[in-house]
Amino acid sequence: MKLLAFVSRNRKEMLRDPLSLAFGIGFPLVLLLLLSAIQANIPVSLFKIEKLAPGIAVFGLSFISLFSGTLIAKDRTSSFLMRLFASPLSASDFILGYTLPLLPMAIMQSAICFLASFFLKLPVTGTVLLALVVLIPAAVLFIAIGLLAGSIFTDKQVGGVCGALLTNVSAWLSGTWFDLSLVGGAFKRIAYALPFAHAVDATRAALAGDYASIFPHLWWVIGYAAVIMVIAVVAFKRKMNGDSV
Amino acid sequence: MNAIEITGLTKKYGERTAVKSLNLSIEQGTCFALLGVNGAGKTTTIKMLSCLTKPTSGDAVILGKSILSESQAVKEVINLSPQETAVAPNLTVRENLELIAGIYGSDRTATLEKTDRAIKDFDLAEVERQKAKTLSGGWQRRLSIAMALISAPQVLFLDEPTLGLDVLARRELWSAIEKLKGKVTVILTTHYLEEAEALSDKIGIMAKGELKALGTAPELISRMGAKTFEDAFVALATGSEASA
């Protein structure tokens, strides 16, 4: 009951923020339509809907970090979290409470992206469902980044770190906007040392039904998600047991 | 019977001592006011007692439970209204109240009953469907205190509860606090001396992290040979003689 009450509150807070909806769903959809329009006029293989949709889905998920980070940071700076820290909610209630409402939101966000892609001639196949499942570790990764950012930054700093830096870094290094092989060298190595390009490649493989190619990439995403989640939980618990909320 | 027993409670931030070896007992069902100028250590004391900050040394026992070793049990029986208004901005007034009732373990039926009662007790009916962020500061403060009381705490910490309230709202809150006497142990910090005088059964005055004086308002006035409680407070808080 305690956890459910907190989960429900966090879900309402995020869904009632119009900026969350505009950035989380609206902006990726606009990009999907725009890049598809470019593809229609000047064919670019990277912008074919089968390749573009997974990239946009991962890009859309990067805004999840902004939502969760901003909510947690605002709760901290407004003393609301102080009130909750004095309540019987446990550390795991807090972490699950901030994480659980975001997972269905993330899945819904990806589903909307693929639904819109159907109208842009993405074939309606069962692999779309597989792609949605493959995106879950990426969703957890971005949720963990949000939890970490919200635990250590103010809401304004979260806006800068997650809203500007993370969305750009995850976009540029994901291989969605341009082929990483075209740049090659250190840029490509850095991109593939981070999880974003792997998340896109795993989703593309799932969508293409190329099952053998999913896991080499997905392990990277799962590994990053697990490590960042552990760091986020430690940072949040330190904040909870520390001298400043 | 004492609701709170504080023994040698100390909090240090690096070299700075925010609270120095505080020893204090607070009787159950009474209202205790903790006074002091800014930086005296009042809020740090409240934070330690409400398990938000770990003491550097010492302990406090609240209704038989240690804040150090039984903090979860302590949290079940206390509630807090922080110095700054602490409400969920995108939730309505009703939803904020339901949230707190829920996280203190009430089931759906009890949550609805408690919320209805809190809305009635704090005259929140006219704004119950409004999002908290659209309320004026005074309404937010009233909601914040209603949220602190909805869990029916046995010990309630009110950190400057009437800050930003107009005279009428302040009087209403005083009346609500008066009604709690005998049932709830209230620990109140305030900068309004008349508030402490009117509401509290006992007053503790802190300065530079130490408890400088303890007693009822008339006792403190008499001890300092002061004309008013304000004179007595100034003398105690600054360590000077009271103006005769």
C-alpha cells in the first residue's frame, strides 16, 4: 500500500507535466516524420524506417532520464523528499517508487514510436514486439541515469545534464543520425564503448528478425544499466542517510 | 510519562558544532516550543529527532524507540511539517492528503475517511480539487500541516509552521494545535515569540547549539527578571542581561 501510494503519486506528477509529454512523445515523433520526409525526397539508407524507428525509439527514451531526474531533484529541493524521508517508506520503496511508474511510460513511448512508424510503411510484424522487449534494458538504463542525476544535482542542473547533454550525447553517439562507420576512428570506438549505439543496433536486429545479432549488443546495454542502477541506488541511499536532502 | 528523552545529542558538521550535547525530556501530550535565533540548532535538532540526520553522538528515545537503532519504528509514530512548504505540486489537495495517508499504511477506505476528515478540519473543501502548485503560500502551508496530521502521529514536529500565514490563518492553526494537546506531543520551532507563549506548555531556548534555558514562559520571564517574554528571550539567546 505504501509503495503503491508513492508509485501512483510519481506517475501522476510525471504524466501531468505537459513538458514531459511534449518532449517524451511529441519531439521524437516530429523527428521521425521529418527524417522520413527527407528520406522520401532524398533516399538515405540510414533513414529507412526499419533503421530510423529503432534510433528514434532509443532517442525518445533518453527523455525518461530528464523526467525522473527532474522529479527527484525537485522533490529534494522543495523539502517534499524531507517529508517523505521522515515517513515509514524504506529505501527500496523510494527506489521502486521512482522507477516503476517510468517503465510502463517508457514502453508506451516506444510503442507509440513504432505505431507512428507503421503509418510510415514500417511492416507490421511480430518482430516489433520483440523490439519493444529489447528496448526495456535501454529504458532501465535511462531510468537509472535519471535516478542518479536526481540524487546528486538540482532540478536546474538535471535540465542541463539530462535535457541537453545526455539527449545530445546519446543521439550523436547512437548511429541514428549518421552512420558511425563514416566517421570511424576514435569517434566510432567511443560510440561503441558507450551503450547508446548498442541499444539502437540491438533494436534494429530485433526488428529485422536477426536474432543472433541482438545479444552481443544487448549485453552492453544490460551491463551499463546494471552498473548505473547500482551507482544510482548507492547515491540515493547516501542522500537518504546523509546530512542534506 | 515522557514521550521524548534526549541524551547528549550532538551534531557536528566538520569543525562546526550545530547541536552540542543536548539533554532534554518532553512530556507526552504536551506542546514544547524550541526557540532560538537563526543558526541556533533548532532545525538540526528536529532533523535528528525525526531521523533525517544521524547524530554525531548521543541518542534520543521517542515513545520507547531509539532514533539510532529503531528509526523505522520511530518513523511509524511521528510526522513532520518541514520549514519549507512540502507538497506534491501536480497533485490536487485531496490527492496530497491521500498520498500521505497511503504511505503511512492506511488502506483505501481508511485513506478516504482520513482525507475527508482532514479536509473538514482544515477547511480545505473549497480548494480540494485544485493542484497544490496553484495554491497561495498560506493555503500550501495549511495543506502541508494537514498532511503532517493525517497520519494521526503520536509525536508531531512543526518547523516554523505559521511562517507566511496571515493573522487569521495563524489563529486557526493555533486553535488546531491547541486541540492536539493531551493527545499528540507537539514539538514546535518558531520565530514568533507570542506563538510559543500562547501554545507551549514548556519552552526551550537554544543558542549556538546549546540549550540555554528551559521552563514555562512565566518561569523564564521571572528567571531573567524581564518585563516581557521577548526581553527574557533576547537576554537568554544573546547571553546579555534582560532590560528591567
